[in-house]
Amino acid sequence: MIDIQYTTQCTDIKNQTYIIQLMRDDEAQVWIAVSDEIPMVLEHESLDILKQRVELATPELLELNGLPGNGFVLDFQITDIKTLAPHG
């Protein structure tokens, strides 16, 4: 089994960077996006759709938490790939 983790940096117009981690939960068969800084927890079966959800939710969540929610850039990068032994 391969575990791939993406880290997304959300940089706003004031050059503040927020980290969003995307990881695969093989047991639940979903991708999860998590950020303690924004805060955010999203999930979806499709990585591509999850990325779209992150792009749509980020400005709203930033604004709801009193942070600048416009003029940001998301940069999805693979940051960690691990080969895991199967459970059991």
C-alpha cells in the first residue's frame, strides 16, 4: 500500500502562509484535507474533487475566522510518499 500526502500552502495577499495537509485514509476510502491554522477538515473519495472543495472553502473559512480571505494562492505539492505494510 502507498500513502501519499500532499501539503498545500495557502498564501494570502499579506504573504501569510497557511498549511493544509491532504492525506489518504485507506480504511475509510477517502482523502482528507486538514488545517489547524484555518481551521479546516474536509473529505471526499476523489482527490481531484477534494482539491476543488479546498479551493472553494478556503476563502470562506479564512473570512469566518477573521483572516483575509481574498487574494490567496493555493499550491498543491506532494510532500511525503510512504510504502506501508498491509494491516493484519
